[in-house]
Amino acid sequence: MDIDTAKINRIQEVLLENSIPGWLFYDFRGSDPLGYRILGLDPSMHTSRRWYYLVPASGNPIKLVHRIESEKLDSLPGEKMIYLTWNQLHENLEKMTASFSALAMQYSEKNMIPYISLVDGGTLDLVRSFGTRVISSADLVQIFEAVLSPEQQSGHRAAASTLTEIVQTAFAWTGEQISRLGRADEVSVQAFIMDLFRRHNLVTDHPPIVAVNSNSGNPHYIPQKENVREIRPGDFLLIDLWARQGNIPDAVFADITWTGYAGDDPPEKIQEVFRIVTDARDRGFAFLKDRFRRGEPVYGWEVDRTVREYISSQGYGDDSFCHRTGHSLGLEPHGNGVHFDDLETHDTRQVLAGAACTIEPGIYLEEFGVRSEIDVLFTEAGPEITTPPQYELVKI
């Protein structure tokens, strides 16, 4: 089996740059998909026993594998240690870790960043019992998971452009159905968008959100045939869609939300909430630009705090704005990099050049909900909006 050392060399470079002695990867029955991806292991590989892989900042890596699955890490460089009994596992793991004052693992203190916190508490207890301090790999993970290559950045921009075209086409088609038939419905609009995805060779993990009136007040509403709602003149409509290029294995998602009104004169309340939400969105982006201009780092929780405080100042608190301001974009719609979040979590990770995130504040009321979502790519030249911001409600 060919051994690719490039990934391990890169991990060691990052460890040295961040003054971290080593990174201890651990898996049991596929419990750490991040480790598989970062190390370049086959995620479909069948594993039924625990394995450990220690990458030191310098020197040779060490593997610890079970005797009946001793070949599982053969694609990775390093010395191999084999255990059979639990006593041997503990003894060998202690030998592996004894000389390290601290090791990074897929762990987050108090589970503050749950997307990274994949190592079980018992395993943490075991490693700590050997006198080794466990530190979070959250910042390391986003270097490998969230910093996009130039090709991924180009693919994200292309997907974002196509999504914008599709959402505008979907609103126009909805208006045509209302003009011709007097109505459309959530499920038919959703199906129309999925057909456009196929035509444009886009793939997604889930059909888009199409929500009319009070349904738009539920941030994760998904239309079902059993309870489909019609869209008629005088109705408010929210469409949230996300996808990536389907012909590229490591293509990155784009994700946008637009809103519209079926009529000439949207009610004043809808226009007011739309203005607050879009102003909050733009304040979030302005905050990012200002930090970049001053050469200062920016952390995920700060963006959320900035946007949330503005919405609160306009009379809408966390009960109305009931989700984080934005999420990482990656191989999944919600990636593994920094999120703009000081509500559901307190994300202390720094925004890195090459990462992509959404900014999507929302205000959700009983009768309707407004969300306005843009994608932002953090380039060396500064934050770049890759999806055109919506400044007026779409006239359906």
C-alpha cells in the first residue's frame, strides 16, 4: 500500500506554527469522521476496534491498532504498536503519550463547540490519567476543513452565482403560476427548484425550504405533501436553497435565502422587519470589513454579537432571532470551520483567510418570518460577498 506523507507533513507544519506538541487522533467504529478526512483515510473502511494515531510536531508518528485489525492504518507513516487486551491498550497508549505535556484531540471544553467535540469522556479520562493535558483541536480542524483551495473558492463562487439565478427564476415561476392559475404551492415550487438543480448539475443534501406566511416563521420548516400550503396573492414567501457543484468531489456549498411578496404593496410590518434584517446583515459584513481594514483578528462570536445587538435594539430579542448569525460552508452545507455564533454556542475560533461563511440574520414572528442570507468568502484581500445581497422584497 502506498503511503502518502504529504498530509502528515502538513499537519506537523501546522502543529509547529501553533506551538502544539502533537495531535492525537482516535476512532471507534467511525466515531471521528473529521479524523478520517484530515488523515486521508477511507471513510467506508470497516473498523470494529479502537485505533489511535499520534502525530507529533516533529518526529515520526505512532499508530496503535488492535491485533485483528492491525492493517487499518497502514496507509499512514509511522511506527506501529499492536494491542490485544485492554491492559495492553492502556500500557501502549501511556507509552505513546508519556513524553507529551499536551496533545490536541477532537474535543471542546464544556462541549462549547459540539461540531468538534467527538472524543468520548472516558477516552479523555484515559489520556489525562497519563499526565497529558488534552487541548481542543478546533482551530487545527478548521485549517484543514474550512480553508478552501483556490479551486474550491472558484467552485463556491460558481455555485453561488447559479443559486442566485435559480432563486430568482423560482420566484418568477411562482408569479407565473399565480397569474395563470390563481395560486402556486410550496411543494411545487420546491420541485421546480430541484429540477433546476439537476439541469445545472448541482447537488444538495436536502430539498430547499419553501415557506409561505406563518410557515416562514419556522426557521427549519420543510414543506410536505401532507400539509402543503398554497401561495396566493397577498402572501409572503421565503425560499432558502443550498447546493454545490455535482461533478467535483471536493466542491463547496453555497447557501442563500431570499424573500418575496405576491402583490404590489407588502404590508408595512413585513417591510419594517425586512429592513431590520437586511440592515443587520449588512452591519455584520461591515464589521468584518472594518476588522480586516484595521488588521485585527475577528472571532465567530463577535460577528453574532454585533448583528444580534442591532436586532435587539430594534425591539426584537433572542425569542425572535432564534438561531446563530451564520455558519461555515464546506463539503457539507454546515461546515466544520468557525460559525458566527454567540447564541447556541460561544464560538471562539478565529475567522481564517480562505474560509467561507454565511451571514443570515432572521426575525421570526407568528404570522411570518424574514431571513436574509448571503455568503462571504474571506480572501487575502478581505471579505468578499459571493451572493448578491437582496435589498428589496421580490415582487412575485
